[in-house]
Amino acid sequence: LQIKTNEPAPPSAALTALKSARFIENIGSVNYPSGILSPNPALNPAASGKFKYEKDFLLQFQGVFTEKPSVDWDKTMRETVGEPETTRPSTAR
Amino acid sequence: ADEAGASDANSKEQLTVFHSPENFNVKHPLMNKWTLWFTKPPSPKGENNWNDLLKEVVTFDSVEEFWGIYNNIAKTSELALKSDYHLFKAGVRPEWEDPQNKNGGKWSYQFKEKRAVPIDELWLHVMLAAIGETLEAEDDKEIMGVVVNVRKAFFRIGVWTKSSGGGKTAPSRESLMEIGRKFKEVLRLNTNEHCEFSGHTESAHSGSTRAKAKFVV
């Protein structure tokens, strides 16, 4: 049995949602909230399977999913990119 | 049982991250799985094997996860000189030597006015064009990855392709030109600014990345 001293914090609600969410199978079946631009149907004639997305659609997520993408993200950063000079707040809240 | 589960799930309301950032139950799949790599600048004392400097950071396959990564990683403008980000299709190493890059090449553009160029925005837009699959026609499957290099005199952004327009595969030339035109558009270049394409083999033989351009847009 190994006891880790730097136990990662439990996953946030957003990360738990990310890990458990299913992939959209039919892009036409999603009702986006008003004010959200839907994916361009001309890019996805088949509507099912995997999708192409335009820049303006993708940019809408920028301020919406801000959570670190894994519980050990800080460790991944230390071992790869290193830490930026200015550390961002860990959540948007 | 799987079928019953799926139809049950489909009949349930699909909540996206826009409906509920903490309780969404569906996410947006990407057409391909992508891996982000980072090249560390060489350290002044030893340990400068390329393999030690090229680090695999993370692999992802949804729009939501891309933004989780992007929002929590250093911006290109914050990186030290001699750093690179590479965003490649999973399973392809961002190197000439990878068998899948062997016959390939790249479109690239050097921004020499480093302080004038919005490098973070341009690199983001290039990544979005790659993962959103809007750089090429559906069946071309030429794109291998995109890269940004941070150097003393310039930022350079490139897009790597599977083929290099040579040999008998004539149709690939038109695909490459189309990718070059889209790439130039994403970088918001003027008509008098030119992106250049060169094959990896020619680049390797010339001993630098300044091989003679094969195509220009």
C-alpha cells in the first residue's frame, strides 16, 4: 500500500461532468440555449457521427469550460510545460 | 442492453455545458483525437537530448476538454525562447522521422514583428481550425498537425501535411494548395504576405528549416 502525500484534490463538478458526459451523436438533436450559435449545418450534412465546427461556434466555449482537465493537471504542467509566470486562478468562480 | 441504454439516454434531455457548466450530460466529439506536445527550451547545462525536450502533454477528443486545457496552460506569448507547441493527431509524433510524416511537408509563416503580432489569438485560431476540421476537405486527410515555434527573431506557425505534392499523386497537390489558402486565411495574412510550403525531406537535406519553398500562397 502506498500513501501519497500530495493527494490530488477530488474532481470538481465540472470535471466530473466532463468525464461522465456522453458524446453527442446527432448534432441536430441538441437544443442550444438562446443566444448560443449552433454548429453550422452546412458543415455537417450527415448530422450524426463526428462533426466539423467553425471557429465562432468553438469560441463560445472559451469562458464556459475553464476547469483544469484532470485532477493531476498541476503535476502534468510541472513535468511538461512548466508554470507560467503569472498563475491563473484555478477556477473562474 | 446497450441498445436499450442508448435509446433511453437519447430520449433524456441533452444538457450541454452551455445549459449547465457543472451538470452537463453531453459533450461535443472531435472528428479526431489530438495530442498536445511541448518542446522545452534546452537548458544551459547538459541534458539536451531532443527526446528529453519533447514532452507529450495531453490527449483529448472533445471540444470541452480542449478548452479545459487551453484555459489552464501557458499562452504562447508567455513561453521562453526556443519553446514549441505541437498539436498533432494522436499516434503521430511531431517529427520528420515519424513514419507518417516521412513523405510529408508543411505550410508555414514567420511573424518577424513579434511585438506587433497577436500570436496567442492566431495560434488559438489555427488550433481551432485543426480540431474543428475546417482546414481541409473531408476526404483529404492530409493534416497531421499544427505547430508554433517561439524564437528570438520570430514566431512561426506551421501546418504539417501527410504528403508533399510530389510524385505521381497529382490530386494531392490541389489538396495542399487548398490547405495553404485556408491556412493563410486563418492567419489573416494580406495578399502581399506569403505562406511557403516545403517537403520535410528537402528541409532535412538542406540542414535547416529554410529549404526552398515548393509552393507559395
